Amino acid sequence: MDRKALIVLAVLAYVSEVGGHITLNYPPPRSPLDFLDNVRTAGLCGEEQSVAFSDSHLWRRPAVSDPPITEVKAASELSVSWNLHYPHQGGWAIELYNVVDANTTELVAAWNNLLCTADGIQRSATIQLPNMTCDSCFLRFLREAGEWGAGYRFHSCASINITETADECQGCSGHGTCQDGACVCDNSEETGFWEGVYCERENECDEDSHCGVYGKCVDTQGTTPPRKQCYCKEGFFGVMGKTPGGIPVRRCTRASDLELGNPENWENEYTNKRSSTPDGKMDVFWKIDDVNESPDWIEFALRVKTDNWVAVGFRPTEIANGTEAVQCTPESESEGESESEGGLEEGSAEGPESTPSEPESEAGAFGCPYMVEGEPLNTSATPLYESNYLMFMPSLEPEAPPQMLTGTPLFNSSIIDYDSCTGEGEPEGEGEPGSEPNVEPEGESEDTGSGTPCNHTYPETESEVETDAETAPMVTSLGDFYGEGACRHQVVPDTAHAMINQDIVVGYARSGSFRVVDSFTPSRARPLPDVYFGGRDDILDAVGTESDDGYTLLKYRRSLRTEDSFGDYCIYDTTGYTLIYAYGQTSPNVQHDAPSSLEVNSVSDTDFYKPDELKFHGGGINCQGQATSYDGRGSFGMVNFFKEDGDADCQQSTRDGFDCMFEVQSTGYFIHYRILPAETSGRRLKQQAGRIKMAGEAQSTGYAALAFSPRAGMVGATAVIGSVTSDGEATIKTYYLGAQTTSGVSSTSPNIAFEIEDMSVEETADGRTIIEFTRTFDDDFKVTDEHNVLVAWSNSETPQNHRSNRALIVFTPGNTPVAVNVSIEEIKRFHTIHGTLMIIGWGVLLPLGVVIARGFRDRDPLWFQLHRGIQMFGISLAFVAWVIAMVKFETPKELHHRPLGYTVMAIGLFQPLNAFIRPHKGTTFRCVWEWIHLGLGRSALILSVVTIFYGLDRVDELYATGVKYTVIYAVIVAVMTMLYICAEYRRVADSRNADESAAYNGPEHQSDKEPPSIELKKLTEDDEASQDKV
């Protein structure tokens, strides 16, 4: 091979490991994009855009080049490996195809046929190649993703030539020598630091000196190459160079101009901040160049609670009104569509005469076939999709910039010996050439694990996709152009998936060192460095570390306008950008929704996610098809980087007649609004109440709802609900939400809090329901006040259970920020904690302490020690609950619960302080102190009962819990009351017995225990006075 071919092979083998899901690693794939599935892409190898079902035609793909071709020896053993950055459920298969001519392929051999699921993270297998030659073949790798439904698969292809003359080492990828049938890899600064079965993986370094004077060579011990990576020591940075194999590496040779400082002060240092939801584990800060008169750069700071990678990305979504733009329809819109009708379709049988052989397997302890054989077979010719299957390949000229690639090691045979497939899906017997394969049709595969896969239905063939095209949501084209020269790009519709065409920076940090990579992703695939797309690394400066308390801290600068038109977006003050974030998850604290192989299958290594490996960030889609609440990835919505937090500006609405808009959390529900000027009357220009025009835009074809709630909950709110029936009948009304059931939703209730005007509802062709109305400002609805706004939507045409399709915000139309997201799940969780602690503290422990003090004073000093200990513990729990309420809850002032709660806690906290200053027995003020202590204690307990009942009533209003919690607490109150009565009875009885005993035995036999209580002493004095009168 010549040097150019070797660089292409090395770079693509390296890039193939960066995908977020599935792609071949060796032989190097024709397309390194890893998110090539049978829904969003078409063709045998997923190298065409899907006709429908997706927005894959929006992807900004790399330039076209020839794919790498691997030369292999006929009838030899070939170690095939694949990248896996999501541990999908299901099995795998390898197929060999021969390209007969421009329109025809034939299936030559197949291995495994998706049967084996014994190891959910298997990444390699050795196959026996057929005894034949071929100068235009390709291997096709298939991997099921059973958690997303039967028939859903990823695929990846590699071009190979099968010859009689190739050596057993497959040329060692040009980076080693073949000795005794095995590769000995090059390992020097001049040749590069190579490893792998075929020397296909290059490390960035082998020791610290290879990373520059201020660099560190870090052995990540991970499964993602490069295994050895260059990190810069905190306080130092450098420019991006390249290795002998052509991959970029940053050598740290200079001091950084940035300092981390104290992250607690970053809010004062930066003009803008966004935090992840629901837990706020990731904070993103930024500011525009405040040094130069004409701003040149933007600086970001990331503070993330993780020991893993962190990433921030953005893409242009909106051009401000008045900005010159040119409407276009991209030439690539029809790119990749097949003109052939009879292509070999994903999911179909390979033709009636396709008969790949069964894999042969030998007994083994664990896993899928480590070595299986395939023989040539007769197949009917089938048309090859007529498209440019090279369209994902970069153009790599000798002088082109180097390309950065990362990924998973090729081979894990040292962990598992894949000698056979055990368990479910085991091959039955040995296959013979020409025999029918024991393989299920796509879409009918068995459940691959004990978990329940999500109930999605995916198309089995491209023809089915066309059938559903009328109802499939699809963006037709990119938007307007903006910018000039290298900055000229198209805006991406906000309806496109959040990861499509994102300019991303990925950072990694370890104690005292860090690395940062300027990246891009055209699709849902894992980001690749800009240099892969023909661009360059444009990070001007950076600094980072991992703190002792587990935070990744990173600052970096980039130019506002770079010369990289392939991997960067220029930042203008007239453009709105969708800002996204993500950070990595680390074993064992991982989340997959639906469950992955880690949760439901046998895996060889549960430690799948390791620190600083750019794998799946976690989260997912639940089985109801709704986005799950997950802090590890999300969208901050649209931002203008030049607008500082607190500016009285807003995001420009995309609807006519509205000024502003914002997305409610990351739900896809948008609120548009315009504050209408107050009306005037007569010559005196009498001021009238102003109004607000609002619209709720939901991603649904059923109803959309927007409600104003006095108490931040559904119950008690007044909602505007609109829908359009299948017959085209539009309905929009105001409703009072008296309960969390349909029976409590009324459009005639006298409790409806406001009236609306100019109402309308429409259903758009792309599957959105939009309600519009106007509401008048009044004393209960002021333009500068905070208002609790709930939104909900459903595919039902009438108000029904919306499941998780709802969200809560605090809306202030006249102030900035205009909307603050509120997590309903988080509020509910804190309500539960608050209520539980209060009931344990004030409902059980504090009354129990009083019972002990009243009824067991004869057990001195035990009663006092128990009383003091229980009271302190009870008031401590109540104090924690009180702090939670003050920090987390915003309760309307007219409610009784809050003022009563403050009163009860003030008394409760005073009681132990009062106990510390109690006078000694027999002193003048002891009697007064006892009355105060006793009176305050009893008052607090009685008030706490009322307060807790008010709180339980509030919980019922918010979450429709019914009376169950109220009944439970009522039982607790009844039990504690009975205990108190019994204690009082015991105290009085013991006191009388003591008096009678003392009178009978005389003074010399009286007990020298503590005198009777104040009440008993008073009772005795009264009795004596009565006897004197008699």
C-alpha cells in the first residue's frame, strides 16, 4: 500500500471507534458514522438517507473519498472486531457480499445469523473466510438493539479483497511486520505507537515526553483507543499536531492564559449561566470577549459533578428578524435516494435462494462463537442500491489536516474465549453448504433478555418506510443561510433531533491534568474531531482539572468566527443557537431506559463504562415513548450568546403576531407571547388593564393545555385546553381542574379564575397542536409577578390522562428571566421528604417525649434522659424538614400551612434553649419556668397537629393522593392522645398512692424522691384549704 492508503486505513480504523452505538473496527469500515440503523438510513450498509421516519437528510456529511480496502487471504482466519459504545440487547451477524456489477450484489457467506446473545458486550470474533477470491467484496456487520423493539438493528460495512497472495497478517495494516503468522507492531516516535491484532490502533504517546514539556501520557486502561492519550498539566496548553499515522495529538508546550480560580465565584466572573435539570449537576458559564474593543472570542466554563467526560454543543437555529438571509433547498435533500426498486432490503430474507451456512461451533465455557466458518454458496443476484456509498468518506489528500479518531479495542479474547454460544439462541448442529439458515425474519426475533423491550414497531424494509411516509414526522430541508465566507451556514430547524449538526467541544479531566477536543457530529453518532470533517481544532486556550470533591472543572476559549467551515459555526449577535450538554456515566452508576444487556443479559464485564471514555451518556426513552428525566444530557434551549442574563430581551417567536417564545424545559412544548399595550380612553388617557396574548405549541395531534395554578399544582388551576378532532372540529375552552381525574375537569365550574378572548386552536400538517388566547392583567395576574404555569399535552382529542407529558414553570412575563423551569418530580420528592420528617418529628417523637415526661417521672433519672434525647432527635428531624421547605418550596402567602409552620418551629426551637436556662429546684422562678415550658410545649404540639393536617390537604391538592395520608396521620394523633391520657392517669395515680403511703407511714417513711409536680402540689394545697374551712 502507498502512504496515502495507509493513512486512510489508519485514520478510518481509528475513527470507527468513536461512534456512540455500532460500527466495525477491523476491517476498517466504509463509513465511520456509527448511528446507521435500519430506520433512519437505507441500503445494505446504511449509507443512504431514509425515505421517511427521520431527518437524516439534514446531516452535514463529510466529503467523499475512496473507502479503505483491506486485502485478506482466501480460506484464512480473520479476526473481525466492532465498536460498541452502548450495550444493546440482542445478537450479531457477519455477512460477506460480492459486488457483481454496479447494480448487483450476491451474498457469499454468513456467520452467526443474530442467534447468539450470550455476551451482551462481545466486540470480536474470528471467522473462517471461504476458499475463493474476490476483488470487490464487502463484509456486513449486523447488531441487534432488542431493547428498542424486534427488528431494530445497526449495520456497518467494510470493503475487502480476497486474494491467494495476501499474507496471514493482512499486511499488519502497514504498521508492523508479520513474524510466525503474527504481527509485531511498530512502536517508536518515527513510526508511531501501534497495537492490536493487525497493528490497527495507534496510541498518541508512550511516555510523557511525547506529549510536550508540560504534558502527561495517560494510560486510560479503557477499552476505547487511543489507550494512551496526551493530557496537559493544569496551567498549560498547546497546539494540535499529528502522529506518524495521521491522527491529531495536542502537545502541551506553553503556559495557559486562563486560570480556574474558585468555581464558587464563576457566577460573578461570567455573564451567563445555565444548569442541567433536574438535579443541576452540570453548570455551563460563558462570556463574550471583554478584553478587546472588537470582541474576538467566547469563553466557556464547565463545572460538572462527574469523573467522566463532559461536552457542550450548539447549532444555529434562528436568524433574528431583519437579518439578511437567503432561503434555500439543499442539494443534498435527495442525495442517496435509490432509483432501483428491487434493492436487497434490510430486514427481508436475502432472496428465496439465499442459503448461508450454519456456523460451526465447539463446546466452550461462555460466549458466542470465537471462530466460525463460512463457505461459498449459490445466491441469486439482487440489485445493489444505486447510490454513492462513499458519501460519508472524508477526502484525505497528503497535505490535508490530520484526523482524530477514538474507539474501542479490537479484541477481548483475553477476557472471554468465544468457543461456543451457550444459552438462548444456540445454533443447532453444523451447517452444510446450501442448507437453509436457522434465522428468524427481521422483526420477529425472540426477546433477548429478561427485561421487557420497549413497545416500538420499526419498519422491516424500506418499502414499509415509504408506506408510512404520510404520517411520519419529517423535516423537509435546512433553513436560511447566514454568515459569509467560511462562516456561511444554514440554520437547522428546531424540530430536528437535538444532536444533528452540532458543533461540540468534549473535555476530559484528571487530578491536575486535562484534555479538550474540538468536535462535530452530523447525526446521533458520537462526535468526531473537526479535523476528521476536513476542519481544524480551533480551541485557543484551555485549562482544567478534576477536583478532590469529584467535579470536572474546565475552561476554554474559541474564536467567535473561525475559518473552519466544516466543523465550526460562527457566533453572531443576530443568531439564536440551540445549546445542548452531556456528560458521561461511570459503572456501576449507569442508566439505560429501556434496559440494556447490562441489566437483563449475561455480560463478560459489568464495568462497561469507565472514566473518560466517550460512550453513551445515559438516560433514554421509556416504554411509553416519552423522554425520561435525566440530568446527564439535555438541552438548554435557544440562546443568544451575546445577550447577558438579565437583559430585557427574549427569544424571537417563530409565530406571526408574537414577540417572544421559550421552550418549557426540554419537552418540545413552546410558549409564545406578546404583551399588548394598555388601552386608553378619552382625553384624560385613562389607563386600562393591559393584556397578554399567549400560544401553547405542543408536539402532539391531540389536545394541548396551558394552565395557571395558584398553588403550583394541577388541582385548583384554571386551564385553557384546545384540540382538533379527526373530523376537523376545533374546540378550545377554559376549564377548572378540580381533581386529577377527568371527572374533576369542568368547563362550567364557577371556580374558573379568568376569562379568555381571541381564542383559537389549530393542528398543523407536521403534527403539532397550537392553542392561542388573550388574557387580561388584573390584581391576581400582574405583568411583573411570578405565576405558576403548567403545560400538558396528549394524542387524545379530549382531556385525558397525559401521563408524563407535563411540566411546570414559574412565568414572569415582564421580568427576566421570563421563565424558570421547575421539576414536578423533584418538588414531589421534596414534599415527600418534608412531610415524612415532620410527621416523625412532630407527630411521633415529640409527643412521645412529652408522654415520658408526664407519666414516668418516678423512673428518675431515666425519664429525664429519655425525654431530653427523644425531644432533641425529634426537633432535629423537624428542623431538617423546615429547611427543605424554606429552600425548595414557594407557597402562596394566603395559605395557613406556612405561617403555622413557622410558629410551631419557632416554639419548638425555643424549648431546648429554654431547658438550658431552667432555674434550680426550690428557687423563686422555678415555678414560673415550669409553667412556661409546659405551656409552650403543649401549644406547639396542638398547633403542629393543625399544621400537618393543612399540609396533607395541600399534598392532596397537588397530587390527588386522597384521604389515605390524612387517615394515617389521624390514627397517629389518636394513638398519641391515648398514650398521653394514660400517662396523665398513671402520674396522678402514682402521686395519690405516694401521698397515702406517706400519711400512713408517717414522715420518717416518706420518699426523698423529687416533689410532686406543680399541678399535684396545687391540688394538695386546695384540699388542705378545704379541710381547714370544714
